[in-house]
Amino acid sequence: MTDRDVVVIGGSLGALQAAATLLGKLPADLSAALLIVVTPARARDFAMFDSAGPLPAVVAVDGDVLRPGQIHVAGPDRHLLLGPDDRVRLSSAPHYNRLRPAVDPLLLSAARWGGPRTVGILLSGVFDDGVAGLAALGMHGGVLAVQDPADAAYPDLPATATRMHPHQVGTAAALAAALPELLKTPGTAPTAPDPALVKETDILIHVAGT
């Protein structure tokens, strides 16, 4: 069994407010590091999250060590990754879904290097950026949570994600209330990552730090 100690969160349109609501309801002693991608990313987004609740938020910096209770927020023009050494990595890999940063790279890297330690959350948004990454995370032992489409300002993304039968579906506030218990859900032993995931994440990490 493994401990869950990483939370990765993504979304697009409408996700800024949803994420702020979620973060505002989290306990100050949450025993997990959080990484967030909301597209299109703006340099000032971290300030909204920093003021939303008790956990401090910072603009993600390449090489930062993950620490429980700290929120790392993607800034413009670099993909945010969970690195293989429990560090934040920023990547100049090509755009995903016409976006950089995009949600999928964060979730794909979490699937490979976090796996059963990770809770993945998809929030409000359009199109399907994040769906493939959430599926990969589920295949590699992660716990999946999705904002209730009825609670989302833009329900397309969460509606698609709910078809994967995530472990938890709820309002942004309800997901915050559920998160401490989701982190306590026993994780399975890590397994060898899927070869396609290895290839994809090798490309992402190869240009991290640039």
C-alpha cells in the first residue's frame, strides 16, 4: 500500500472560480502537495488561489520540492509537471490541445511519477483537455474526482470526464470536503507504467527546465 500525498487539479473556462472555491474549503493541515493548471494560464492566477483559503499558493518554479500544504500554480507558456524526483518541473514541450500549459501534461506526468499516490481533479471547462490524462492516472492507481457538471460554469469537460466513472463527483465545495478522505484511501502498489505513457512523458521531461 502507498500513501496518497499529491493532488493535481485542472480545468479551463470557469475553473478559476471553481478552484478558488475548492481551495477555500480545504483544511490548513492538508497532508498533500497540490499542483494546478487552469487554462489559459495567467501570471496573476496564483494570487487568487493564495487568498482563497489557508494554504499558500506560489507560481510554479522548475525544481521546487513538493511540500505538503503548498499549492504550485502553472504560469504562462510552460507545461507544469510532477517530476520523477518529487519536484516541480516546467516543460517547453509542444502545445497540447493547442495550449501551453495544458492540463493533460500535468495529469500524464502524475500518472507516471505519482500513480497511486495521487488524487486527480477535473473542474469546469470546455473541450477535453485533461480527459486523457485523468484516464491514464486512473489506470495507474490514482483516485479520480470530477466537478459535478451541474455545478460547473462550463460543463463540457466535467461531463466528459464523468463517463470514466470517477471515484467522486460533486460540487467544488463538496470535492474539498471529500478530499481529506480521498487522500486516506489506500493506494495500490506501483506498477510498471504503460509504454505509451513512458514515451509521452519522456518527451515532456526531456525539455523540462527550458
